[in-house]
Amino acid sequence: MPHRLRMSAGPRNPTIIRLAACAFIGCLLSACTGLETENTAGDQEALILRLDQCLEQQRVTHEKLDAQQAMQQHQSEQVTELKGMLANLPRGATAPPSDRKQCKARAGKEDKLIVGAKERVWLPNLGLTLPARVDTGAETASLDARNITPFERNGKRWVRFEILHPDTKEHVEVERKLERTVSIVQSNSPEPERRPVVKLRVTLGHVNQTAEFTLSNRSHLDYQILVGRNILQDVMIVDVSKRNIAPAIVPDPESSDSS
């Protein structure tokens, strides 16, 4: 039975080729020895079987070499492609978009005012500086108000109330347009408390804004103002371990009024 050895082109691994050649020669020598000693039909069939086995081993070896060469070629192409990508990158390239977002967010935090758990708040329209507790759990700021009286002015709902001056202990009367009323559920009462809501100018550190305040008698509390999320959001960061770290406010008497 004639057989042809299939030789594929391309570089081979010298060690594997030598081993395959030695195996093939060994098969031939063994076959030749068998022919000299025993010249029977059975021996010829055995010789042909050995030759077939040698040729099959050589075929398998060539297939492994082909697969190895194909893998090396693929890896070489990948390396070439990566080198090309690196060469095309401009020098001093900016960070990926995700990193830029993180940098932007970090820069935004640096621009925000850092306040402590306790601060002093300036109400410029009233000419008062009041002690305040900062509470990120409260949605709306709250102001200590006494003798709250709703009334009507020019067909609009207004509210009159008094604020205790922290230094003189005098009652400062204030009138403001009623924005709305809210229901607040207290832990010590099953019934919700209806509170009027007014707008006031407020200054904390370098941040000035107009914010809503619910009016409630806070005489049993140490702080006349509760700073809620409506004042903190987007402009302040709270460090609960600190107190009175916001820049001090210099009151401007000309900005105050009692209207």
C-alpha cells in the first residue's frame, strides 16, 4: 500500500522534526530487520501496519506544528496591532471619560461650602444672627417663632410671628407672606402639626439664598434655626464632627428691615 508523506510549508520546530525523523527511521529499521529474519505473509502485514502507524504519528506531529505556527502568527498580528495603537496615541492625551467625570465631581466638591453640625446663620432682612443646627435628615428648614398669627392683606394670606432676639431677649415682630402650610408628624404626638411656611433671606458662610422656613415654637430646643436640605442641597457639605467652621458673617445694618 503506497503512502505519501505530507510536508507543509513554513518554519518548523527543529526539535519536534528531529524526533519525528528518528521515530520514522526507527520504524524503517525495525521493518527491515523483520524482513531479513522472517519473510512470511504475516510479517509483511505487520510491517505495513508499523509503517501506517509511523505515518499516522508523523501526520499528527505535522498537524500540531501547523496549529502552533498558526497560533504564533495570530499572536504576532495582535502584537503588531497593539503597537500600532500605541504609536497613534497623541502624547499628553487626556484621561478617559470616566476619570474626567470623577475629576469634575471632585472639583465640584471643592467649590461647596463645608459647614459643621452647629453653625450661626445670618438673616439679613431681619438683622439677626441666630444659632442653628444642621440636619441633613430634615427636608425643610425650620425657624423658632412665637405668637404665630395668620391674617389677610390685600386678599393674600400672610402670617405674623415673633422671633426672640438671642442677645437682648426681646421679641422681634415679623410679618411675611404665607407660602403654604405643611403637616409635620412629631414622634411625641399622634396628631400631625400644621405649620405655616414663609420665605426668608438667609446667609451661611459665603452662601446667600432665599429659602423656605417652617414656623414652629422651638423654645424647648437649644437652636433657633434648623438648617434642612433645602438650604444645603448643591451648595454645602456637612462635616458632623465640626462646629462653627463656616466663615464668620459681618452683619450689614443697612440690609435689615422689619417688614
